[in-house]
Amino acid sequence: MNGPRKGEFEHPDNAYYPMPFWHMNGHLTRQEIEKQLDKAYGESGFGGVAVLPVSSRPSWQNSSVIVSGTTPSFLSEEYFERYKDILEISKAAGKEVIMYDDEDFPSGIAGGQMRELYPEALRKKLDKQEVVVSAGKTARLTLPQGTLMAAVAMDTVSLERIDLTETLKEGVLEWSPKSGVWRVMLFTCVDDGDGVVDFMDPESVDKFIGLTYDKYAEQLSSYFGNVIKRVFIDDVGYVFHAWGWTPKLNEKFKEINGFDPQTYYPALWYDIGPETAAARVAFHNTRAELLGEGFPRKISEWCVAHKLDLTGHPPANYEACPDAHFDIFKFYRHMQQPLMDMIHGYTYGRPGYNLISSASDYYGRNITAAEAYGNFREKFDKTLMYRAIMELFTRGVNRVIPHGMWYSYHPDSVTILPLISAYNPDIAADLRPYNDYVARCSYMLQQGYRATDVAVIYPIKALQGWYPFKEHASMLGDRISPEIDYYRLSDLFTRRIRRDFIFVHPDFLATDDYEVTGGILRRAVPGVEKNPFRVIVMPGGKVMSVETLKKLKTFYDQGGKILATTQLPYLSSEPRRDAEVQALVKEIFGVEPAAVTDSPVNENAQGGRSLFIAHIDEKSLHSAFDRLGVSADVRFPRMGILESGRGELSYLHRKVADTDIYFFANSSDDRVDTPVELRGTMEPTLWNPYTGETQKIKNFEHLNVNGEDYTRIQLTLDPVQSTLIVCKK
């Protein structure tokens, strides 16, 4: 890209416009389809629709209300006839249709056919049976229907473990210890009890593809690449199913980790001694690899073969713990347009939104999409519609799929609020200007690459190394150990100290994908923009990879700046390497990993600096960056916390060629009038996303702050207002 063009900004291409979900909750007719699309395209100005067939079921919000399902029935000849009506009308209007891949959510049900036709190919979970037995007694366990993963006895005191697989006879395990008290456990992969495909098994996914995707290709392939350009997958993961498993996991575990997993299975529930954290990391990472290389990869390959892009999300993609998606970076590995799910209300999960855009950054994807507003529980009006979306933009989103339109739009029929359509009188008059605003912002924020000099390590090893399976525990992605602070850190960075950042995956950081030169960390992959990171933040956590720490040590030795928070790591994610972790931490930070108070700044002759702070808040983080001598890319020298208690002042910076693009958003109820300083000597121009107009900023000045050049402008924003500043150097 050569930078944004004013004409394209004023009148963006249709691809940048929001395309809402259209829940097909009723009997489809050509006449009604034409009427509703005319309002959606002509009156509201949407860029297309995501067609979402639904099944008859109780309402989320009122179980006594039954949601009407799509008729004609899903995947029938008559269903495709009506689908073609949608496509022809959209094609004539120059609009797009997003292909939602199933009936309702999650993806992988095939409208109920997976349970009916392929019960062996459905989602599985790990079942544990156990009995405690002492010397002189006999433990007896019967193997349930499923795939045996491990049979293990563990001494309750010494934690010695014995593989009992060979003692199984005709599905029965009998074993007597000679001394002590032992837990005798059977671990079995069993049917999860629902009708969803096994997301971790490519062969099972192929069966799902044959039932759904191939049917769409048979009927609609002439529309692929012109009207249908994207496929949407929904809730691909294990929310409420945190023990998600697959029969081939042991085989994959050995391939990845180099040793058999059987005697390590107790670590998923219990402390097994010094190997506990590494064993849990190995299991959870194996699940992450299987999921990423399962459903998302198979669907992506199908999409590529049919000249389509893949978008969508796992459940709880914004949550603090990856028990539903296992590893957000690895889930999005094969997706052309990673997407985040803004759901359940304004502010819900927003500290995690940066994870998805960071995955896009790593894979070089210039589009990060969002399913926005689903199941918002507060009153939905113009103000909330803008307030929420501008916060998504500051977290890296640049394409929007609102949730959503409903075919039967009467109040009793809309079972997941809000209604985003011309049939909602609270927002009907606002939709066209809103869609123009979103399209202009999306156009600008797809330019170039996200520019920040702060990298925050995604503490996936600490999350995995702590995470135990628990009976009757929450499986919504919110269980983390107290010292794991990255979720709060993310919120403080965006909403309080106002320093943008990108999450970096520790596995990828440890490889040649990243290079260190003179205290700067950059990507080393051809074709991917080399964003220079001047500071690396290590969020709190007890577990880290030795190889990641070695890369951090190289960064520090060459003059890089490292900030660690809350808890330094002292356990290795690799087996039997804890001592190496502890030694590397002491070399980098100059303190023992058990430190519970702030460390002094540790320095070396090359200019490297490191610092550990035991408590994070706005004040301690500002001080930490000052002590490390790392100035901000964007400075707010006089801006404190906003008073209204709702919304925030935040920003996003992107670079393309010799152009810098800054998006500033005031989602609060306060008026903002403050100086802002942009690193570099530049000529700023204001680009108005509401009108498409551009104008030069006359009152700006160049200044030097602590040896660095900045351009100062005065930023004035009314409540719930945003702007774009474009600068050429």
C-alpha cells in the first residue's frame, strides 16, 4: 500500500461496510427477502449480510418462548432456492453475502446430521475414574465405552506413578498396592454427549465438510469469489467443555514432546511433584495444536480451494484463560481474517480483545474482524452503538459484522438482542451515517501495519502450567492463578497509561521469526512489516520456557528494555529445566525469582535495562517506563483519568509507507481537550470519519522531549467522538 487516498476515504468501497448477521427465523419467501434487503441496503446502507439459518429452540432470554426455525429446511433444494434469491438481489445491488457454515451455533452440527449419520465423529471429553486404595486392598475399575488414554496408580505421599495399562483385562482394572495409599485412575476419551463434530480430528471434520460445505459448493459455486467472498465459523471450541479431548491425543503428544504421556495424566487434576507444570503445559499445548490443525485448518483449506476467505472465532476468545480455545494464536493460524466476538454487553471481555488483533499482526493479516453487539443486555441506542465500536477500533478491529438483523423482526421473535436493522426505531435513522463512519474507519485502519514499540508476552505457558481440571468448576475461560495479571495489565495499558501494545506468543518469540539487533526486537519474516519493539513486558506468571528466556536475555544483553510484573517465573514449561529458568531470571533482573518487592533497575554496558514491579497500577506502570528510559510513541502529557466513569480515551497507530495514521477515540461521556504528542517531526492532517472531509491542522508545533522529536497537536473530542490524524514525515 502507498497510503490512504482522500477519494477512497470519502467514498469507501463496499467491502469496508458492516455486514450484519441475518437470522433467518421464519418462512423464507422471495417477496419478503427482497423487501428486507431493500431496507438493509437502500435505507440502512449495509454492505451485505451474513445469512444465519436457525433451528427451532427455546429463547436464550425467555425459555417459554420458542424461536422459529428457518423454513424451507436447512440444506434442502427449496432452501437453496431462497438462498439464491438473496444472492441475486445482493449481486444486483453490488453487495456481499457471508456464508455462515451451519444451522445455529456452534459450527459442526450440520443441522443435526452429524449426530444422526456420524456419531463416532463427534466431540469428545476426557473422563476420569478413580479409587483410593491402601496396602492389602484391591482397586477395581471398569473401563467405560470410549478410548482408553491411560491407567495410572499414584502414591498419595511420594507421588510415585505406575503405568497400569498392562493390568487391564477384558475392560476391567484390578490392582493391589504392596504398601502405602494410592490413587488408582482410569482416563478415557468418551462421547461428550452433544452433536458437534470433533474439532480436533481432521477426518471427522471432513465428514462435516461433506454434509455442509460441499452442498453449498454444489449449489452456489457460481457465486463464490464475487457475491460470496467469506465463510464464517462460529464458537469452534470447548466452552462448558473444558475437558475437551480426542482419541489421537496421545499420539500427537508424543510427536510434539518426545515422550509418552500415560503416566503424566494425573497432573491434569493433581499435583504430581516438580513435573506438574511442565506436564500440564505439554497436554494443553498438544490440545492447542490439535485444535488449530483440526477444524480451522480443514475449513481454511476448503475455502482456499474455492477462492474464499475464512473468518470466525472460538468461544470465549476474549477471556483470561484459554480453556475454551486452548491457545488463541494457534487457533487463528490458518484463518485469513481472524475475528473477535464482542458479546454479552459493553465492556464484557474487552481486556482480551487485543489478543485477536495481535494474532492478526503476527500472521501478517491486515484484517481483524469483529462480531459486534451480540446479546448486549443494556439499552441499545446510537450512543452505545458508537461507543462500543470505536473501542474495538482502538484494539485493532477494522471490519465489522453487527449482531444483528432478524428475518422475523417483531419483538417476541428477536431472541438475541439488539436488533440492528431499520426495523428498530431506536437506531433506524442512525444506521446509514453509522455505516459510512465504520466503512471510513475500516478503510483507514486496514492500511499498513499496527505501529507500537511495546511487546507484551502472551503468558500462555503460565496459564497452561497452572490450569487444573476441576469438578463443577467454571468452564467459561475465567479461571486463572492469582499472579497471572496480563488481563489487568492489558486494561491498564489501554485505558489508563494509554500505551498501545501487541501481544507476542512466547513460542514464536523463541524462534528465528524474531530477530534482535541493537536492543530492538523485530519480525524476521519476509513480507511481514518489521515493527520495532523497544520494550518487552513479561506479565506475572510462575511458568516460562527456557528458550523464550534465552531470547529475552539476548535482547537485554544487546540493549533492550524488559519490564516484569507481579511474579517472576521460576518453573520451566520444559521438563526438568526449572534451575535454568531461575538462573536466567536472576541474570536478567538481578534478583531471585521469589522477589515480592520492586527490584532496582538492572543495567548492562550495552544499555540494556530490566525492572520488576510487584504491584501494577497506573502510577507504578508510568514510573516503570520512566525508570527504564522508554518514551511513549504517543504522549498524553496532561491527560488524567476521565471523570464520567464510562468509556475511555484511547488510540491506535498504523504506518504505511511514509504515512502515519492515528485513530483517537473518546468513548466516554466527558469532553476531551488535551495536547497530544506524536513521535517524529510531521505535518498533521485531520480526516473526519463522520463526513469524509479532510483538512490541514494549522496549530501544531515540533518539540524535543528527552532527546526525541515530537509533533504536538491539540486533541479536542466531544463525548463519544473519534477522529483520524494522518501525518507525513
